Amino acid sequence: MKDPPNQADVSAYLRAIDPDIQPTTYVLTDAPCLLGRAKTCQVIVGDERKEVSRVHARIVRNGDLHYILEDLGSANGTFVDMQRVSAPYRLHSGQHIRLGSNGPRLQFVDPEATRLEARLRYDAQLAVFVLDGKPLRLTQQQHKILLLLYQNRDKVCTREEIALACWGNWDPRTDDAALDQAITSVRSRLRQASPPADDLIETSRSIGYRLKL
């Protein structure tokens, strides 16, 4: 496998995790990057991997230098950190892309974003959050809340979305207080791990919460 590009030289690149992907390292540019089995793709999966469509997915850079992943109507779907992508999805450094539910995997690496987001990151392979370089010990409920906020850190997650991630149902008449307590527990855990970190969760009054990175 080729060595990863010098982090000082590029903004972002894809790194093959599984062997049936060429090239093993692909530097992203302003041009769209197609992923699939077709020889016209920039990232090509071996033709024997039939779970991957010929033109399976695309990564494009938008005006503010974020990278957007889109599934192109593939038969078996495109996944980011085991979650199926159903709409254009902004990638974050370190996330794993899988072509098909059991298909080949790549990692998206954005050195500039890594420097900006280094305070809190998620190790998808270990399913562990790392805050200021130290693993976070979370309850199952705290992990679910923080993972939802982390995966959607460009937008406000509604109270209903958070409740559904935690408990699978939402009744504002009975669940409001429990949700407030759950968010407070996550903030408390962040503060215990790194005292200034409880401000990472921003409240959007009457709507929900957003992770600030």
C-alpha cells in the first residue's frame, strides 16, 4: 500500500481498508470522485465484488471545502460508520465508508478537519469517544446521545430524534424531563473528563441540541 499523502500537502484523501480497492490512497480534489466497479471511476472496486454497483457512490467538495458523499442509486446502499446514507452526507475525518452492507471499506481522512476537531473524536472500530486524547467512559444511553450528536454535528438534533435514539419512542408529555436529565448526564460526563468540555453541547431552545466542534 502506498504511504498516505503528506498531511501538510493535501486537504483530504481516501484510504482503502479492504484489499479489493484501487488506488489504495486517493487524494480528493475539486473534481467529483466516483466509487464503483466501472473503470471510469476514480476509486475502482474489483469486478468480483458484485455487491458494489458499477457506479456506486460519489464524493464532491462543496464551496466551503466540506466533502459530501452521495449514494448514486446503488442496489446495496452506501454506509458511513454502519449507518446507511439516504441523502447527501457531509463526511468527517476518520469516518469509514462501506459500499454495500458487507462490501469493501474506505476511510475518509481530512487532516485540516482533524486539527480542528481534535478535541473530540470517535473511533468507529472501537466504538469509543476520545476527548482531549483520553477515552470517554459512557453509559449506553450517554453513548447513544453523543453518537447521534456527533454524526449530525452540522445541525440541531431535535428532542424527538434524541429520544428515539435513546428509547425508540417519544412522548413529550412524559419524556421531556427524562430527556433533560439524559442531556445533563452527558454534559456532566464531558465536564468530569475535561472541565471546559460541557459547553460542547449547545441548546437550541424548544428545538433540541447541537454538538459544537
